[in-house]
Amino acid sequence: MHADLERTLVTREQIAARVAEIGRQLAQDLAVDLGKDQDRGEDGDGGIVIIPVLTGALVFTADLIRQLPIKLSLRLVAISSYPGKSMESKGVKIASELPHDLAGKHVVIVDDILDSGQTLGVVRELIERQHPASVRCCVLLKKPESARKRHVEVEYVGFEIPDAFVVGYGLDYDGYYRNHPEIATLRLEVIK
Ligand code: IMP
Ligand code: MG
């Protein structure tokens, strides 16, 4: 373990097992949607769009999509909400253009963590305005309700964690530690 890290909250084995479970559930739920499309005589083929919120969702999404044995496409959205070394959300900045052809598609928004809810809240709202056939949010981690500044519907949650600042498996502090394979807290000296 890197010397800057303090304590492991979620191990790589726990992550792998949970990602496989979420993948199974999501694949099943999407199959039901596609079945309904077909019953209505629509060809839902290729209509599944996975949208990772970058950069944090990069690692989670890479693992999750390989648990989905279905035809899908990936569209990326880049958001920054913790600019620089700050650990508190200073509002959401959309750093890339959102996909704008999502009408009638089955959309799955993937993020690393639900904290204040501002990031997913904005992304979900903008995507819903395009009238997709369905929208689902999927996060690996969820902080307690007390962290929320905005309510947002999240259909799939990997792990509920305490209100602590965590890094690893895609999550960063000042751009670092995303490559750490587990979810861990940082030593206080590092954050100061
Ligand atoms: P929200 O908009 O406050 O819900 O924040 C969501 C975004 O903030 C996530 O996509 C993360 O990039 C970042 N974030 C929130 N909490 C943490 C944390 O504990 N560690 C690292 N990044 C975090
Ligand atoms: Mg992020």
C-alpha cells in the first residue's frame, strides 16, 4: 500500500465481486427493456449507451462493461467538481460536450461516487431532457444522505461508505492515487 494511504475501506476482492453482481443485475434489467422494445415492434439493437462521468468513473466503467454481454456503446462525459486540491465540491463544471443524440436510447450513467449529488444531478437532468427510453444511474460508492445537497435517483450502488474522503479505483486526490486498486482513506498529513 502507498505510504500516503491510511486505511483500506473496500478491498479489490470485494470490488470485483460487487461489480460482477451489479453487471448481472444491470444486464438483466436492460434485457427486460430491450424485450419490451421488441414487443412494441421497435428494434432496440444498439440502443444501449453507457456514459461514464470522467475521470473518476474510468476504472469502474472499464470493469463494469466487461460484465455486460450485450451490444452497447460508450459515450464519455467529463466533469470536474473538485478542482485542484480542494475536497469540497465547488459546483459542477461540464468540461466536455454532452452526447446529444440520446432520444429513445437506454442510457446508463456511471460515476465513481455519489457525494453531494450535484454532479449526477446535473448530468441526469441534462440527459433526461433528451427523452431517452430509460435512464439509470450507477455508482460504485455512496456517501451518507447527510452529504447530499441535491437529491438524485441512483438505481445501482456498489457500496455505502462513511462520509470520509477516499481514493483509489479511479478516485483521486489532486489527480493522484486513481491507480490504487482498492478504496482507501488518505493520511491526514497528505490532505493538509
Ligand atoms: P458530488 O457532485 O458532490 O456528488 O461529487 C461527485 C464527484 O466528486 C465524484 O465524481 C468524485 O469525482 C468527486 N468526489 C466526491 N467524493 C470524493 C471522495 O471521497 N474522493 C474522491 N473524489 C470524490
Ligand atoms: Mg468524478
